[in-house]
Amino acid sequence: MELGINSGIWEIKGIKLEGSAYMIKDFGFKYVDVFAVGSSDPLKLAVKDKIKISKIFQKKELTASNMVAIPTGNIASSDPAEKEMCMRYLKSCALFQSELGGKQILIGHGGGSLALDIEFEKAWVNSSDFLKEFCEYLDSLNMILTLELEPMVFYMINNTYRMLKMIEDVNMPNIFANIDIGHLAITRESPQKLEKLKDYILHVHISDCDGMQHENLIIGTGTALIRDYLIGLINMDLNKNCRKHKISMVAALELGVIGQKIEDLESYVNKSIDYVKKNVPEISF
């Protein structure tokens, strides 16, 4: 398992990806989860800027381990226009990730949310149908989808059981699971609960929180059982899953949330790196 980092903390700080890539490399990282929001939204990036970023990644020998895609709409919606807006954004993320040399796309927001005007069963089918269509598109690019659960009641995928159920319902060879440790601290699912997903886990987010709110704190300052989860995941030998798809097993630090005022970014990152190096030296960095 390799240590990576999400570029989101730089986006929160107002630093664009073409600048944050240099900083990420200076911290010693090779693997970057590209946060496809704000200035890194592929729909907002000019072609010349995408080419420039791609060249920076090549020059600095950075690997786009995943692209964290957050659709502005709801993929579980029954509104064709809303779903088309989401699909357009996600396809642009896939193409940008491919240009960066990466193979994984992660969909945030728990596979869509339950709207007030539709029943859960209908929303679930909407989401699974949407994900199947997107997986078919990704398959044409030889790319992979990783799902992320969100620990709130209104999200379609808000625990590991629903994660597995969605993967089974979509039934595509390129759909897998991301494990976000901070989210599991909120849902109260132990490391042992991940065994049922071990054949599908291809990516990890190392995040921390107070056990109640999604916060992405400095790693080690919250209540999440960081070491317990990571050792549990390492013992599953997830590298074998990744080798089948010619990717590396990456656990990416996820720090900060949109709207947060981060005074000392360097301290945020360094303290998180130090925690992982001290407590989980089994992770390569």
C-alpha cells in the first residue's frame, strides 16, 4: 500500500492544480487523488490548461491515482436533464483522468441521494442504472469506477452493506469500492466489517473526524481508528486486486473540507504524514 494525497486541501486554500502539483511533489508524494471541483473541474478547464497540467504531472513523475468526482446534480434523480448533466461532468472527468495517465474515477455523494419526491426503491434503480451506463463508458476507455459511501441517512450508499449491494446490482467488471476511514468512524463499522468487500476494494481515503461529522481533520487528531483500519486493509492483501488492473494500491490522505479556512497548510499535511509514518510504517512513502 502506497501513501498518496488528495489535491482538495490546495483547492480549499485557493491554489489551482497546476500550482499544487509542484507542492505535492515537494512534500514527497508520487500519488495524487485529483479533486475535480472548482478550478479543477474538467468542464471549466481550457484544453491548454489540461495539457499544461498533464505535462506537469509527467515532468514531476506524479501519478493520478484517482479522480474524485463530485457531480453537482443527483445521479439517483428521475429527471433526465439532471442525470445528463451529471453524466456530462463525469465523462469529462474520465477523459481528463485518462489524459493525466490515470485509470480510476471515484464518484462522491454516496451514489446519489434520496429525493423527497421518489421512493427509495426507485431512486436505487435510478442510481444503479446510471452507474451501469457510466461503467460501460469507462470500460470503453479501459478505466475503473470506485464508489464511496457517505455516512448520512439520505445517501443511497451510506454503509458497507449498501456498497456491496450496489456493486452486485450494477454487475459490471470495472466497478469497485473506495474505503474512507473517517466515514466508517461515523457509521460505526469496524475494520472486520470490510471483509465482505475485500475482493472489490481498490482504493482508500485516510481521513479523520470526531466520529459525528465529516471533517477531514489532521490525521490523528480525531477519533477514527486509523491504524486499526489500515492494518486490517493491509492484511487483506489488496495489492492482488490492483495488480489485475495494473494500478497501485493507494491510501490517500484526505484533508480539509470545502468552506474551511486553513491557516497552515504545510502543518496540516506534515502532521498527517508524520502520524501515518509513525503509526503505520507498513505503508510505503
